[in-house]
Amino acid sequence: MKKVNVFFIVFIIAFVFTSFKITEKDKVHWLSIEEMQLAYKKKPKPIIVDVYTSWCGWCKVMDKETYSNDQVAAYINEKYYAVKLDAEAKEPLEWNGKKYGYMAQYKANELAAYFLNGQMGYPTTVFFSSLEANPAPLAGYLKPKEIESPLKFFGDGFYKTKNFPDYLKGFTASW
């Protein structure tokens, strides 16, 4: 009987310790939309928005493998304001003075539909050269080496003098 009790106690302790997964702090300094807009007013710089859903497996992989990459995170933190947007957010959101609500037909917030041009796929990374600029969505899971060129296109200001295809002709990856 003592062996059974010891087994159950060890099992319960092991279960408790493995159930509470300690997560590392996000490497990217994610801001809320409100925080980003306040910071942008003080010092404008490009904006990157990670549009995700809680049920999206590839969104979780992108968090773990791309946004946790040291080079990606350091570059985003230096050059961008980074925002995470749950596409299914039901509360009203405000972007650049305009309010967006929940849209039942998309099962998503209007702001997500605006950012994604109605193409509701997740994850989608959306780039903005400024708060007033049109969204530039890039749909799907992106590895660190795949996100490098669009990050640097906006982050280093190449969008001011070149279009993206011309920029890519001279781009050399370093990640």
C-alpha cells in the first residue's frame, strides 16, 4: 500500500511541475495599438503588426521560431513599433483616429480585415512605413531568413526610393 501511495504522490508532484510551463519573456517588445500610437506621435518610425488568432498553429510557430530569433527581435526592436493584433478581437479598436468593430461575417475585427485587405489568413505580417500608410500585408508563416528582406526594406527606409522588386535585386541576406 505504501508503494501505491508513494507512486501517486510522485505522479502528482511530477504532474504539477510539468503543468506550469514557464515561458520566456517575448524577445520582441510588443505594444498595444494604443501604446504604439502614443509612441509614434513622439517619434515616428515604421510599424509591424503580427495579425494572429489564438487557434492558429503556424502563428505559434512563428512566435517561437521567427519572433524569438535574436537577430529578428533585435532588428524589430530597434527599427519598428511592433504590435500583436488578435484578428478575432471583439472589443472596438482604434487606428489612426478611426474606430473598428467586430464583423460577424469575417468572424474578425474590422481592423484585421482592413489590414489584410479582406484576405483572412493567419499569421499575416503587416508592414506600415507610417501610421497613415496603406497596409502592406505578407501572409503566411515566415522563417527568419524570409522576413529579413521586407523588414529591412521598411526598417532601413528603402521604400522611399525603390519598389520592393528592385530592392530585392540588390538585397543580400545576412541572417
